[in-house]
Amino acid sequence: MPKKALESLTESMFYVLMTFSAAECCGAEAAQFVAARTGGALRLGPATLYTILAKFLEVGYLAETGVEGRKRTYAITAAGRAAYTAELARLQRIVADAAAAAALPYAAKALPEGGGAHGEAVLAPLPLP
């Protein structure tokens, strides 16, 4: 079944909404916030950033609050805050599931005679809850 548009956000989209949930700002300030928040692991180029901003304006996640020359300022809307909160909850569920799965006992078992390409052991299938 195909997903609805913006049902889940990309990492870049999530960080852009995070930026605007913290403060009203312009695109350049948003890019700086994301780079600082991620320790430089995620840097938004102008094409990516302004594509996201245009999409968020289109769907009503952001509203333009000011224009000063070429500088445009944006603020998050109630719909944007709801999307950010929903995505945060989805990501927290994923992390909780991963933590729970990491706590499951894994039993190494030997491969049949001859084993794999290098005779290594493999992990037993995960028990289903």
C-alpha cells in the first residue's frame, strides 16, 4: 500500500521542522541550526532546504512571517507542530523497538557440515513475541 505524502518525514525534513519548533527564522538560519544540532553530520544545501521549505509552505506546516529583501522568515504552524510531534513519536517507537530487540537472547548455532563460505556460525532466528 503506498504511503500518503509526508506520512513520515525524511531526516532533513524532520530537522527542518525541529528548527522551526524551536524558533521563527529564515532558511539560512535553519541550515545553520541543523548543521550545529547534528555536529555537521547533516548539512542542508540550498536546493534541499528550499525544496523542503516550499513543500512545507504548500502543505501548511510553515507560514511565511516576514520578507526583508531576499530574506524570508518562517514560523511553524499548528499542522507543522502536529507533524513534528507525530514523527518524533514514530522515531521514539523505532528506537524503543530496537532497544527491546537488542535485549532478546540470540543463540549462535553451527551451520551444517561445511557451513557457510568461511565456516562461521550464524544467529538463530528471532523468537516472535
